[in-house]
Amino acid sequence: MNKVAELSRLHTAGHLIGLAIKHLGLPLMSRQSHHLPGESYVECKGDIDENRKEEIKTAIEEEVNKLIAENKPIVERVQLVEMCPSIPYQVPNDKPMRVVIVEGEAGIPCGESHVCVTSQIGRVIINEISTKNGNVRICYSLN
Ligand SMILES: [Zn+2]
């Protein structure tokens, strides 16, 4: 597996974790992600019950791997301006804004590279969920 492909898989997995959180209705809002091999995580604003951590970890892992098994196509490099005639002022207009869309889901502005279908990610493992100062960090890796 080459490095770029591995980063695309890890990065796209981060998006799927965000989608899984949404599907599960967890009170978390993704705020940043980091996707280098061995240290990947998605960090969210919000809080989860410490006693339910293991249960939530399993639920996210199952939901992400379900999205992967569904082999959903991913569209990337759609120009944001073509999709959204009205863009909030917070979006910088001096950068090429692109959108990534997992089929059937809302688009997410993102300029990085992604796999073409979710099945290319392989199996995702949620290694740990940690909470600190109103942030929830979901650490993951690929099998
Ligand atoms: Zn992305």
C-alpha cells in the first residue's frame, strides 16, 4: 500500500466516523481530525457519559464498518460554488473550496483526497475514546 493511498483511506475513515456520530445521534460535533498512520483521531466538541464509553466505541465502530460494507461511492472535488449558490461569509474565497460527498449524505467542504468507494478503506478499528475539557477524542486505525 503506498503512502498516499493509506492517507486517503485514513482520512476518508475520519469522515465516516463523523457520519457514524451523526447517524447514532450522539451529542458531538466534529471539530478537527488528524489522520497520520498510528495517530489518527477525530476530535469533537461535546460530552459523553464516561460509563457508556465502551458501548459508544462499539456502536461507532459498527456503524463505520457498516458504511464501509455498503460500498458507498464518494464524490470529491465538486466545486463548492457550483453546488451552493449562497456560501456563508466565513468560507474563505481565496482558497479552492471543494466538497466531499458520501452517497446519500450531506456534502462536507474538504480539499483533501479520498478513496472512491467506502469499501476501499477496509476495516476501521476504534481504539479509544477519551474526554477532556469538553472535547471527545476518537482514536482509530485501519485493520
Ligand atoms: Zn476529506
